Amino acid sequence: MTLAQKVGQVVQADIASVTPEEVQAYHLGSVLNGGNSAPDGRMQAAPEEWLKLADAFWNASMAPGGAGIPCMWGTDAVHGNNNVVGATIFPHNVGLGATGDEDLIERIGRATALEMRATGMDWTFAPTLAVTRDDRWGRAYESYSEDAEIVARLGAALVRGLQGTAGTRSFLDADHVIATAKHFLGDGGTLDGRDQGETSASEQQMRDIHAAGYVKAIEAGVQGMMASFSSWQGQRMHGRQDLLTDLLKTHWKFDGMVVGDWNGHGQLPGCSETDCPDAMRAGLDMYMAPDSWKPLIGNLTAQVEAGIIPAARLDDAVRRILRVKIRAGMLEAPCPSERPHGGEFALLGCTAHVRLADEAVRKSAVLLKNAGGVVPMRPDCKVLVVGPGADDLGMACGGWSQSWQGGGLQKADYPYAETLLEGVRRIVGQAGGVVEYSQDGAFSEKPDVAIVVFGEEPYAEFRGDLDTLDFCPGVERQAKQLRALREAGIAVVSVFYSGRPLWVNPELNASDAFVAAFLPGSRAGALAELLFADAGGQVVHDFCGRLSFSWPRDADQYVLNANDPDYAPLFPIGFGLAAGNVCELGVLHEESRAVAADRLTVFDQGRLIGQWVLNLSDSGGVERWDHGAHSSPEGIVRVHPVDHGRQENAIAVEWEGVGEVAFLHEPLDLERESNADFYLRIFFAAEAGTASRMQVSVLSPGQEVRFDRQPRKLDGELDEYCFDVSLKRAAAQGADVSQVQGVTLTLPVPGSIVLTRISFETITR
């Protein structure tokens, strides 16, 4: 192989940033579709379009003049082939952990592999082997458990399901795909549950807790390993030679390939997304460089030629990638559409996989309360189903469902899907009962029972990080609606969708029965089969789910894990009622003890914080932004999410003329902060000419104080700036810091910035 061919093999590009022609020209070894990438940028692209693009990339990699090494396609198929419309979406791992069923999870892996093969994909970034230690972590639902033994057992089962059984003829055959254990190492143990943060663990804890799943995955024959964004002992995992090479490859004898996470190499000290020899020297075999791949290839080539990256290390990386491709039969296989199952789109959402998903939903739900034995209910009764979540497919599926953050799924795209409302209608209707649906709890005729569905809105990764485990911090509690129904003499069965255990004491108190359904996926209707008996009152499907995470008694029990000192959960790991069990539970305290709402952070990680809102205005009026792409009424100001070192952790703000971007809040008293030398700090990236002309104003009732000062260029950062306004100075210029209600940004000329963070904070000099 030539140097160009070798370097191409160790780089993976996102399909949104690379063409088949570039795959051929640069000899790329792999492509991926990130959570928000799809053929032609259409998240609702048909399965045929995915397969057509897979063929195009394969044909490009095999064109004459190349090395004849096929490009392989990687995807985050973490609970089914979840990026493709019509695919079966299984429960997330947080629910599958409650099943404790290795055979079930192995069968889910096989079904996922078949649906991937139908659309031309070779490689999934699963299973997640994180052992979650702080449930505030935004990726908790990707974890099977807080218990390392559960994670190890179930993770190995998914590896066997995806890849086939090592040492048998099924291993990596045409019915299976390449699996990836992630995120190596310790991502579930970060301090305060902060995604991509510092893992808080001793060496013994890293070995006994966080590494346990990887040992079992290697025994199961896993072929891929993904480095974690997180750090340990102050060093980022993408640069840890002692772990990636010395432990993983030398001591554990892992002979597969190590891939990075989304531009994760760029977070190493002295590195950027396009220039990072340290990651390969540490043991990374393939750079996940979604949009940075082209300049990265140029730099890697020069670094090998200069001896900065030893030629032997590059050869080892390429050898590992080729070894996996050979084991997977890729060098002999035809293009994806001509392989077994290629184009068998009937596999997506097929009857067998739907029945499997139903089984997983039933086994993953945990019954936490059953006062008076209200569950199971007779189906020939009058049922009120309450809450938008009852008929919201996206809410039941959670993040990593058609898109990175999930949400907004259309039932027409998943013809086999069944929401909980539809499942209740199916069962009650067959028995001659009556179902009324009400989003707000109102009813036309008093029902015998109300099934109320509520929970978390979809999220993924750091977007889901929390400051408190209180389900309703600073907002009206769901319990108010539940109490109103009970006061009307109606039995209340609550079904809670969430990616983790949360503090819901008021909601438990206001419910007769309470089901932790976690994130059940596209067949949430199977939950109804647990809630109702048959016409004779006999249990058809009993609750068998048992908690794989401890459930908090208090909203500040952030680190709550079995065998910890002072372990005092409301429900311990392993808890779960059967339908025949009666659990009155008693009256729980309703003092949240939650942290105060964060008022001082305005915008961070691509999202508004707390009660802050963002308005875009021009001569045509005002438009509210919450997420996604929005414009002011006349299109003068545009805002849309962008990647800035991490996926969608910033927004681009573009001005075509006179318009304003306004971050607004109920009036805040910041006099104390002013006295403590707090600053308004605005972090952004822009061209120097644009940065110097940006204008910032602080708003209070009836007044606007504008600051036309120059922003400060950040040290060592290209085109990165910070605009600092002292609150004391703002007060001296007339701002009423006792009633701050907003911050506005304007540009007197057309231009754009990438906005990363706005906050009120102190400055450490």
C-alpha cells in the first residue's frame, strides 16, 4: 500500500461532509452517518436511499487505481437501526438493563444487524458499556446499569447478537455486523455526571467497575473499541497510551481496531481537529473526523513522512483495520445491495422484530407502586388516557431516534409502531370497554381509571446533563394533574417515560399505581398488555422488570449506587413488583432539596438554560427560537445549530441587515453579583472585522444600555473572542442591575458569528 492509501484507511468522514468521489480520491477507510446525517441531508430518507448511497461509497473505494479495499459504513445503531425511518426501535439500554435477560438482548442484536444489512451498513457503534454512577449524566439511558456485573453480562450478549458467536460459523457472517464497545474508559463515572468530563474514580474503581464490561466484550469477540471523550487523572482518553495501547492491546490482547469519537482527538492538549499526531501515537487506529478529515489527512501524511508518527504505528493501525474487514468478509463481499439481505427492506419493522420489541417493552417496565392492587385492570371498563406522551412516538423512543436528539417522529414513517394510547385502545376496544383521550385531563364522562403518561422530553449526550434529579424543578409539578383526577374519585395509573431514575415523590404520592417504563421505543403499546388482565380478570403478561438503577428518595441523591456507604434509596437496585403484589408505599416527603434554577447561565452547549428565551427581531416583528433553524419574520436574522468542537454545541447567528438577537428572562436582581465583580461574558467565533463591530446591550425595564467596546481575542485560539462587560460598569453607565431582563446582540453591517456561551460570572485572572 502507498502512504496515501494507508493514511486514508485510518480516517473516517461523515456522509454530510464527503462524497463518493472524495472517498476514491483519498482512499478513505470508512464513513459514518452522525446522529443528524442522512442521504442528501434528509432524515426521513427512504431505506432505498441509504442503500444506494452505501453502494456509491463502496463502488468508489473499489474503483480501478485504488488498493481494492472496501470502505465500511459505521452508524450509531444503539437501539435498533434507529437512524432509518421504518426501522424497529427497541427500548434503550436503561430499560433493557431492567430485563436482566441476556437471551433477549442477544436476539435484539441479531435483529438490529439484519436491519442494518438491509440498508447496506457494516458497523455499529454499540454496545455502550458505561457504568453510570451519577444519574444526572445525559447519557445514563445508554447504560444498562449502575452495576458493573449487569453491564458486563448484557453488553457481551449484545456483542454476540450483533456479530455472532466467536469461534462459530455465525461469527461476522452475512447476518451480522461489526460491534464496538464504547466509550473506553470510564465515561459513566464523570464528576457531577457531566458528559465528556473528568472521571472520578480510583485505579481500583476503574478496574473493578468501569473496565469490567470491556473484558467480557473482548471475550465475546468484539472487533471495535471507541475511545471516550472523558478524561481520567486530568488526561483525555484519546491520548492515553497507557490505556489504549498498554492495557487494551498489550495486556488484554485486543487485536481489533480503536476508533475515536466525534473529533475527540481535537480535545487533546496541543491538538486540533485537523492536527493531532498524539492520538495515533497513543493507540488510536482510526480518527473519527466527520468534517475535519481532509486537512487531517494532509497533516497525518506530513507527520508520517517527518517521523512524528512512526511508520510502524501507522502500519499497526492499518493492519488492525484490515484485520477487522477481513474477518467481516468485506474483501470478498460484493457491493452492499448484492450481499445477502441487501435491499430486503421488509426486514425493517417486520413482524418477528415487532414481536421481539413487544417482549422487550413488557420485560423492561418496572412496577414501583400498586396501591390496592389496581393493576392489572379489567379491560371492559371506562378508561381515560391522559398526557401528550401517551401518543407521542418520539417521546417514547427518546434520543438517538431518527436524529441525534430524537423527538418529532411521525407515525406515518413507522407503520408498525404502536403508542401506549393505541395499545390501550386495542385491548380495551377488544373487550368492549371505552377509551377517552385527553391531553390535559379533562373528560366528558367520569372514567373508572385514568392512565396518565408523562416524562422527560427526548435528549442525547450533554444536552441531557442535569443539575438536579428533581423531575419538575422550578415548574408546576405533574402531581397537580394527578391529584385533581384522584380528588374526582378516579384511580390513577402513572406511566413514566425517562432515561434514568428521577425524584418523583409528589407524583408517586398522587398515583395509585406507578410504572417506570423508561424509554420503550416504537412499540410502547405493549405496555398496555401489562396494565390489563384478560376478560376473566386473569393476568396475561405480568411485570417482571427489576430496577438496574437505584431510585432516589431525595432529589439530591446524585451518586446512589448499591454497596456505597450510606446507601439509602427509595427503591433499591433489583426492586420491582409483580401485578399481584400490593404496595401501598406510604406517604413520601415532597421536599425537593433541589438546587436553585441556574439563572446566571443564559446559553451553553447549543441550548438555552433555565427560563431564558431567545427572540429574533427585524422590521417585520419577532420570532421565538428554541432549537433548530429559525429566522426573524423578514429573514434578516437567522439562527441554526452548528458544531464547534462538539456536535451541535453552538449556534450560528447571521445578520443580513438591521435586526436583533435578544436573550430575555423575567427581571433578575443581580446587585449581589455586581458587588461581587461579576461580568456578562459572551463567547463567540467570528472574523476579526465582524467581532470588532458587534454591539451588546443590557436590558432592564424601560431602558437599554449599549456597549460598543472591543471583544478580547482568546489566547491561542483562531477567531475566538470573548465580550466581557462588568456589571459594575454597566450600573455606572445607567443599567438597573436589580432588574436585568435581557441581553441583545446586533451588527451594524451584514455578518455572522458562532455563539458558544453567554453567562454572568466572575473572571479568574
